[in-house]
Amino acid sequence: MKVTVVGAGAVGASCAEYIAIKNFASEVVVLDIKEGYAEGKAMDLMQTASLNGFDTKITGTTGDYSKTAGSDIAVITSGIPRKPGMTREELIGINAGIVKSVSSSLIEHSPNAIIIVVSNPMDTMTYLVHKTTNLPKNRIIGMGGALDSARFKYRLAEALGAPISDVDGMVIGGHSDKGMVPLTRLATRNSVPVSEFISEERIEQVAADTKVGGATLTKLLGTSAWYAPGAAVSGLVQAIACDQKKIFPCSTLLEGEYGLNDLCIGAPVVLGKNGIEKIVEIELNDAEKAKLAESAEGVKKTNGLLEL
């Protein structure tokens, strides 16, 4: 199993690290355009192998896509990260050109690869890959919902005063501060609805904190977060590589599901060796449907800024 990560910055390096530590891939290739940067990150990570007990080979390359040939899964993290005060949508002009070029180069050398898109604005970048490649839709996946759901569960556990392993919850919709739809009604603590433990007001605060999870970290760090995004990517990659049939909310091309068409947006999917093997349609109530429809309009507006 060969995995390529394009972009050796903080997010890309975290992706490579978590994938390697889980020890299911034979090789991880890290590619960057900055001379020597990916090579240095790969060498640094390989020097942790004996300490962390993994045998995955990590290699780095400066812009040489031939080194990525034969990849089963490719992750696109490249692009400029958010700075404090920036929205994900403000990144579209620069990142669209990068993602279009990267996806084309990846497919040239690995025509059978499954592509995972991390670059922001993530739903629109995922849509761009659909529109500019000939890949079937099951092989193009946007990471956002998996990260947003992890942040939701963190906030739920915090509010409940519970171990995070007790908590389950999901975020669908667009990967943006206004577009996320945390499904608070369906969130549980060990299969018991969280409403049995905390007030409706506290639940709404959890949802609000979840939606600005990325912006909160950007303000604190001065740039986008990297540990949780890297972990989210590694979870998706492992589910595909190991054919786990796990359900994650991911940005996927909808063609009638949830009443939406011709856009990529977060929805629960089953991930296995073929990538997205099924889109799961949850029965939403009227309020949730309205929030998802509003989120979809926001994603479509951002998609309209693309030059296809």
C-alpha cells in the first residue's frame, strides 16, 4: 500500500506521521515544491521509526511526481493556510490553481489512485477535482466532515465531563464556520442522547463552539491547525487501505441524495477499498434539512467563484 501526501507543511507532515505510526502502509511519499523541505521532513520522521515502532518507509521529493507513481491513495494538503481573520473561502483564488495542477500530476502517475482533498475551501476544492479530472466520484473524497466531527465530539465530551470514548456525534454540511451542521439531536453518550445529561442551551453552545473550531485554533496559533486534520486524514486513509467499511462524514459529490445535486458537501459515507462505497442518507428533521439546504447554498456560492 503506497500513499502520497502532497504538501510537506504542518498538516501534510502530520498526515504522513499518523499514517506511518499506524503501520498499515508500506510507503508514504511526501512531496513539496520547496527545495529539500519534503526530504527533510521525511528524514526527520524516519528517525522516529525505531522509537515509535513502525516499518513504513517515508520518502520525500521536491516536485518529482514520478516518485509518487503507483500510489493507491493520494492526499492533497497543498495550498496556503488560513491566517487569523481569514475565511476558508478567501483562499480560493490561489488554492484552486494549486489543487488543479496537483491533481492532474497525481493522476498522470497514479491513474488508479483515490484522492483525498484537504486544501481549503475544502468542499469547493473537492468539487474542482471532480470537474477537472475524469475520476469516478467514489475516488474523490473531501476530508472536512471527519475533522469537524472530531471537534464536535471533543466539545461534547468537555460539556458532559465524560471520556471522549463515551461520546459519539456527527457533523454534516459544508466545511465552513457558517456551513457546518452538527447533528446535536443524534449525539449520544454511550448510546444515551446527550440531552439526558446537559441542557438544550449547553448543547447549542457545543454546536456553536464546534462551528468555529478551526477559527478558534487559527486565532490561537496564528495559522491553521495540523494535529487533528492529520489524524482525520489518517483515519480516512486507513479505512480505505484496510477496507474497514467505516462510516465517516466526508465531502462527496451528491446527485439527488438529501435533495441536493451537483455539489460536494459533507454527508456520511461508507469508506472501503473502493473509496466511497455508499452515501448514507440519515432521516433529518425539518430544522436539520433547512440548515443543510442553507449550507449547500453557501457552498454553491463559493463554487461559483471557480474558473472551470
